[in-house]
Amino acid sequence: MEIFRMNPDHVASVAAIELECFGKDAWSVRSVAGELDNKLALWLVALDGDTVAGYVGSQTVMDETDMMNVAVTAAFRRQGIAEKLVNALVEELKSIGSHSLTLEVRASNAPAIGLYEKLGFIQTGLRKNYYRNPREDALILRKEWKA
Ligand SMILES: CC(C)(COP(=O)(O)OP(=O)(O)OC[C@H]1O[C@@H](n2cnc3c(N)ncnc32)[C@H](O)[C@@H]1OP(=O)(O)O)[C@@H](O)C(=O)NCCC(=O)NCCS
């Protein structure tokens, strides 16, 4: 499994994994492709040969980064791929001068919360009823590092 920056060849697979994982809230092919032209965006993919197993998307303003999404397709879960993606993202972010990574996660999303806790994220807030379909609170988690 290797981690690369997302390029146009990966967009359809990333959007398909979005649909698999997030249904109606998924980013479309067009919105994922738009990130390739977005100077604030940095998206990484995990490749098994030519197959996109997962991805992480982020946007950075000044020295603060928001994680847009991280997902791994079902057949590749529990193999450390998300952990590798987020760690690779943090290393890339250090090199571009970001000092933090912040994200929202559904309060019931135990796998994702487990992932973020393992990686040293801490809860800094709670947004009541942030999500719809189904309605649910969002935990705001954040990880910071020195330059
Ligand atoms: C959350 C998700 C990205 C994890 O991907 P993954 O590649 O399976 O995760 P990893 O194998 O790297 O797991 C790393 C750690 O996360 C935690 N974790 C992962 N899956 C878990 C699960 N099903 N239950 C509990 N903890 C879990 C564990 O701490 C794990 O470490 P361990 O294997 O040493 O116990 C994946 O389940 C997924 O794509 N879910 C759907 C999309 C989603 O909800 N994304 C997050 C949106 S905020």
C-alpha cells in the first residue's frame, strides 16, 4: 500500500468510495475533481497497485488545516490504511507550514473516533445537531504540532 497525492486518474474511485461511505452527503465526481484545482486543498490516496483503497482530503488556510474526509473502502478496512493516510497527511502539512488539523465527526462514528483518538486528536468542541440524515451531533477534534 502506497500513499500518493491525488491526481485526475484517482477522482472517479475517490468519488465512488465517497458514495459508498457517505451516501447522500458524498462529494460528487465534480467536487472531488475541483479539489485538484484548489490551491488550498491537499488530498492523498492509498493505492494497492492501481486500486484506490482510501483517501484523505484537506484544506489549509494559513497554518490551520481542516480535514474534509477520510475513508477506506470496506474490503480494505482494519489494515492500518486510514492511520497511514492521516499520518502521511500530517507530514505533508508540516512541510507546507500548517500547525493543526481539525475535523468534525458524527458522535456515533466509533471507528473514526477510535482512529482519531489513536492518532492523538483531542475533542475541542461539540456542534449540536450538526448532521442531517440522520440528525446527529458533531464532535470537533483537533491535533496540533510544532513547526
Ligand atoms: C474510519 C475509517 C476511515 C477507518 O479506516 P481503517 O483503514 O479501517 O482504519 P485503520 O485500520 O487505519 O485503523 C486505525 C485505528 O482506528 C481505530 N479503528 C478503526 N476501525 C475501527 C472499528 N471498526 N472499531 C473501532 N476502532 C476502529 C482503531 O483504533 C485502529 O487501530 P487498531 O487497528 O490498532 O485497533 C473507515 O472505517 C471508514 O472508511 N469508515 C467510513 C467513512 C468514515 O466514517 N470516515 C470518517 C468520517 S469523519
